[in-house]
Amino acid sequence: MVRLKDIAAAAGVSTMTVSKALRDQPDLAAATKLRIRDLASRMGYVPDISAQGFRTRTTRLLGLVLSTTTNPVNARIIYALEECAFELGYDLLLMHSLNRTDREEAVLRRLMQRRVDGIFISPVYRYETAAPVYQELVERKIPTILLGHRAPFCEDFAAVETDDITASYAATQHLIDLGHRQIAFFAGPMVAPWAQERLEGYRRACREAGLDGGDSMVYHAGATLEEGVAAAMKFANQHSGVTALQCAHDLVAIGAADALLNQGLRIPHDLSVVGFGNILVSEYFRVPLTTIRQPKLRMGSVAMELMSKLIRGESVESRRLAAELVVRASSGPPRVS
């Protein structure tokens, strides 16, 4: 392994001069710095990041805690975060919570033990108003940004979230404008603020239009393909006169639509279907899905912007990003009897 003193001997300068050149200190001539850096590169010198971190009390590491990377909504956020981190000279340590509170606590503690400079968290939502590991993050003053909505147990942190009420309202209004008067809703897990907001957006649009958006029109469907299929089977056996189906998540919408297509329903001729998220497969589904495009890349870049400010000791506020409706083939006017 090439050391600073090896470079110093080859260059005929002191070890301190080599150190200053590699750290681009201003009190050395530009030609001297260029000569030493070129020599270090030719000798195969690799900086010891751990040693640098010990001196500066930083690690240049950022933690990222997500439910799973198999969730297609997360993929674009990860991409944006990693790109921004790379440009700023940071590396990301990715951990999975598996949407379990015990696992989330364990991985957060591991990141604290690694002394990361900051942590991004997509929270595992719970009904409790407090969570000890989140309080520990506050007490340790670890820069933390939430990727998603705040809840009572994590309200001390800034968040980057989607304006889900407005977006869901727009999706319902789209169906109303097409002429639908009986619109069912497949809701997400109600412990999650995003699911609550998407249900509220649907109900608000129904109220304003004088339509029924009550419990009889709402099916609890979760956030997975399998849960979408299960909800669709229940819906197929119960619905009467419903001409449109709005789902709180694209995976649910795709699972439900696939099951209903297999039952012989035609989309959108018999039933319009709208999702939320604009995951990649939604555009290439059997019937391309009308959905809400979440600003996933924007969420990642804004989260890194806020993290950079926190690391510099600046104060930050939560950011709420707009989402937009993408109209595709799965929605159309109701069938005329």
C-alpha cells in the first residue's frame, strides 16, 4: 500500500507538503500540487477515507432506510439520491425495514453505530404517538430527512412528501368529468398518512359532486398486487352499478385490473380504472393505466438538498411536492346502457 511518506520520498518533499497537495490547500503553488497529485496517481495511491473521517469527525456516509427495493416507487427515489450523493462526495448505505417496526429500529441503530453523517427514512407507520429510536435520533442530533409523510411518532423531522390529497382529488375529478357517478375506491393501509390523504381526496371530490363516497364504496386493499387481486374478487361479488374504480396505489390497481380482466370485464368499456404512483409497469400494462405521476426523482433530489443544509447546520422545513394526472387507456366514459 502506497503511503504519504512514499510519495514524499519520490517527490523530494515533506509528508506535510504531500498531505496539503492532496487536500488542495491554498498555501501551496498550483504547479507543486499538480506534480504531487500526478505522482500519487502514477504510484497508485488510494486515500484512506476512514482516517480522513477520524480527523474531520465525518464519514461521508449517508444511511437510507426503505421498506424494500422491490417496491417500484422506491427505485427512482434511490436513483436520484445516489446520483446526488455521488456528486456531493457521499456514499449511501441502504437498509431494508421490510415494513416492520422491529427491523426498522435495528437498522437505524446499525446506521448510528456506523456514525453516518445523516439518514433518510421512509417510515414504518404505526398508530403509536412515540417511537424510542426516533427520539434517539433527535437526542443524538443526527441529520434526518423523511421520505414520505410525517406522523406523530416522527413529527420532529423535516419530510419530503407528495400532495396526495390534491392528486387524489384530481384523479376522482377526472372520472367525474368523464361522466361517472358511481366510483368505488380501493384504499391503502389506513395506518399510513399517504393512504388517509388519498382517501380524503377521493371523498372530497365525491362530496363536491354530490356523489356517494361513503364506506359502502370503499374497499380496504393495502398496497400490493396480491391485495389488489383479493379486493377485486370481493368487489366483483358486491358491486352494483359501479362504473369506475380508483385505487390508492398502482400495484393495487394493476392487480385488481388484471383479476377483473380475467373475469371477463372490459376496461374501460365496462369499468374505468385509475391508479396512483405511475410506476413503470403501469404504462405497459395490458390496458395502459391512467394514474397519478409522483415526482419520484424530484423527491430524491429535494431530500438531498435538505440533507445538505442540515449537515451544514442550517434549519430546513418540510417540502410538499405536486403530482400530476396521466391519462391513458384505462379510463373512459361510462358505458351507455
